[in-house]
Amino acid sequence: MFEDAHAPILGNPEGDVTIAEFFDYQCSWCKKIHPDMMDVVAEDGNVRLMMKDWPVFGEVSVFAAQVALGAAQLGRYPTIVDTLMGMSGRLSLESVSEAVEKKGIAMDDIAVAVRANNQTISDLLTRNWHQAEAFGFTGTPSFVIGTTTYRGALTRTALREAIDKARDEARG
């Protein structure tokens, strides 16, 4: 699961601890903790954050995930993740498209990238879904940090503790 070549990576790609975050762009808790997650990952400097798009809230969630993964093909994934996570309230097809365009990324370019990588993106979302089910996750956000699963939002402190625990486990 931590070696999925198609799952976008934020943070340090060579980090000594990997966090797999299962999330949905319409999840209010995912949005709430995103800035803290990014701060902790940046402050630590040695965390590999594997983003597991898990669109559980329907059609718009699937669209947002496809847009973000299309943006990944254009090298713009971090921008789109931050943009979509920063949007308040329920998303719509229109609001996602407008937000992307405001960041200077043409939706036509995203559409071309998604079409060109449709099978890869579809397979990734399916793998993410099956992995979430295999871990017994019932909602977003959910995490795998080292060998431990976490359900629900993590505070900065809990996140740091989970990273420390994963490092301790890795050292044996």
C-alpha cells in the first residue's frame, strides 16, 4: 500500500515515516485538519505523506478527486489539494472548476490529462477504496501511520505522537 507508484506524495518522498491519508474533498474534518497536517509534515521534514483520495461523498467527490489526480499529471497536485481543501461548504462541479481556473489551471488541460490517464486514475481510486475497506475504515479522514491505523481527525499533538511511534517501531 505504501508503494503505490500512482498515489500522489506530499512532504519528503524519501521520508523515514509514511503517512497514508484517506480523505475526501467534501469532508469537513479533512479540510479542518489539512493545514495542521501540512504544517506538521513540513516542520518534521522527514515524513512522506501519501494522499489516498477516497471519494465517499458521491459524484462531486469523485469529480474533485479526478480533477486533483489529473492535476497531478500536470505537476500541479499540491496546488489543487490545497485549493480544494481550502474551500468551505459543499462542493459542486462548478465550484471545483472555478477554483481550479482561478489557480491558473485550465479545466480543458485537466480534462485532457484525466482522459489520457483515465484507467490509471480509475484503478487508483478503486485500490484506495479497497484498501480503506480492508483496514475497516468507515469514514474520512482515516490514516495508516507506520503499522497503526487511525480513524478520525488527528490533532497536531496526536499526529506528532503517531509519527514518533512509527519511528520507534521502525527502529525496533
